[in-house]
Amino acid sequence: MKAYNKFMERFWLIIAILVIILVTYKCFTDSFSRWAFYYIFGLLALFTWFIRRYMRQRMEKHNEYLDSLPKK
């Protein structure tokens, strides 16, 4: 599960960067008013990356806590 979480975290960061770069390129080549709305998809991907990162770190801390408990 740890590898999957790291992979998905990187996936959303890459998607966010690619979408923002692509929309910026299209804003300069076509028109800003036509493509500006699509920045929302890059921001959503960036938000998803932040959430996945936060949850992964939280899960790792919780697993460390569970490992530190005495075994019965």
C-alpha cells in the first residue's frame, strides 16, 4: 500500500503540472478568455496531490504509533 500511495501522489503532481503548463500554453496561443476556465482542473489535481500527501503522512505517523505500542 505504501508504494501505491507514493505512486498516486506523484501521479497527481505530474498531472497538475502538465495541465497547468498546457493551459498556459493554450492561453498564450489562442485566447486567455477561452482557456482560463481550464485552470480549475490543474488546481483540482494540485488539491488532490495535497490531500494524498497529507493522508500518506498521517497514515505513516499512525503506523509508527501502532508499532511503538507494546505487543500483547
